[in-house]
Amino acid sequence: MKALLVVLGLLSCTASAQIHRSWPVDILRDQLQYGADTPHAVPLEGIVQGCARLDCIPALNHPAYLPVADSSILRGRDWVLGLEIGSQAWAYPLRILRRHEVVNDVLAGMPVLVTYCPLCGSGMAFDRRVRGKTLHFKVSGLLHDNDLLMIDLETATLWQQMTGEAIVGPMTGARLQPLPLGMSAWKDWKSAHPEGKVLSHRTGYPFSYRDNPYQQYSRDSRLLHPVRRQDARLRRKQRIWGLKVGKQAIALEMRALQRYLKRHPALFLLDGRLRVYQAADGSIQAGLERQPLVLVNSYWFAWYSFHPDTWLWEGQLDTGNKDKYE
């Protein structure tokens, strides 16, 4: 019965906005007891409930890993998120992350958080230490601009997955430190990291991880909930690589970048200071004057929702106007 309830909870989260149902329990009001007096950085009415209760999608808190040769469910073209700390590397298959969205772990002595929002197509990793606390996270069941809101167990603060910012609760205004997280085809990642580890599909939950409940969603243009702002320069779910240089956001259209990097070893922007290239494991990496930058792969609508001032690269040459990126 517990297994059945977990499956039904996940399916209800996936389909919730299609029917715009009223949930019997209001997560913000009834479970968190949050209201107008609660510290918040966004309007509370802009937060949407995606499923019936807190923790309706189960986070992974004690993840197990396998040697790359022992993962039996992955095919060569499956996407994985890759995290490297020092000389060690871990892969997180989207097949698994779509079902859990949040992974808490300690890797190479660092408390880390690996996240994936299927509605935004965005994978992000963070250091779980902030303001002297080491936080543990789970899925809140709430969304803001269609993006996953995580909740920490220590303070019950809600955190925006795309930005790492605390937006409702006691820690409002705090930010998690992002960690570089690549995205690669499994065949390329395991070839480049033969000693690496991959998140095990033996999670203890009743999911096969062989199907994709968001497959149709990823193929059409519909959004499950309204967003504050949109931009028609790209299709809503066209994939981009997003990064920040100082306060300026930059989006690189994914297909244009792939075409460019097939012909050139790297893309140079900002008068040559910004270098974007493909690493040995197939992931896209970037550096500003040799300092690595955090890139996020996401749908265009999601990146633009949180970075409306973004500069969009679709294959055009660098304008040389470096002042706009300072």
C-alpha cells in the first residue's frame, strides 16, 4: 500500500496543473502555516501547489552508487548530470532524478545537493552549507514560475531551484553556493570517467526508472502553470545553456552552440575573456579569464523567467561591447 501511494503521489504531481484542482490540504497555509507575516521575497499568491502534501516526491537522502560498468538501466544516449569534486566524479541519470528531484549527500567531505526540475528541464547542484548551517532538503510540493521549490528540514524555508535563493521563510534572502554541474550523454561520461560512480537505480522506491513521465510535456509547448514573463525569441522549451557573468545573464542556444563547437575548439565572447568549450566527457564548460563558471542547461522559458535581462547568443559574432557584461 505504501508503494502504491508513492506512485499515485508522483503521478498526481505530474498531472496536477492540467486539472487545476483544489487540494484538500494547503501546503503553505495548513502544513507550513505561512501567511502574509512570513518573510518572503516573492508574492505568496505566485506560489502554486503541485501535489497533495509536503514531500509528495521522495528525495534521496542516503543515495547508493555503482561503478560505471554496473549500471544496467542506462543506454548510451541517456542524459546524466555530472559532478566533479577534486579527482572524483559522480553521474546522476535524469531517469532517476525525474522521479526524485532532490538528492542530499556528502561527497569528498562536502555536503552537496543535486537537484533536477522536470518542468524547467534544469539541473543544479549546490553546497548545502549556508549561514553556518548544514541544511537537508526535500521536495516541498510547491512551484514558483513552474520551478521546483525545495524546503529545508532545519528551518522550513522554501528555496528556488533555478537560483538557489531562499524566497519564503526564516532564511529568506540567503543563497546556496552553486557547484559546476555538467550534462552529458552516458556513453561520453563513462568513457571520460571510467573510475567514476553513477547513482544507483536501487533506491528502495517502486519506480522502474525506465520510462519518462514527462516525455510528452517535453515535446509540446504547453506550460503547466503561468509564468511571470515570457520571450518569443526562442520556443518555450528550446534548450539553452545559461550562465552569469557578474550581474549579466547570458543564454547560449544549445543547438547553435553544438554546431559551432563542431567547427571550432571553443567559443570566445566578451573580447575573448569568456571561453565556452566541450569537455572530454561531452559536457559544456565555461570559464572567465580561466576561472570556471557555473552553467545550467534548461528550457528557454525557465531561464528567461528568472533572468529577463538575459543576452541571447544564437550563433552571432561577439559584438565587442564588453561594458554590458560588467
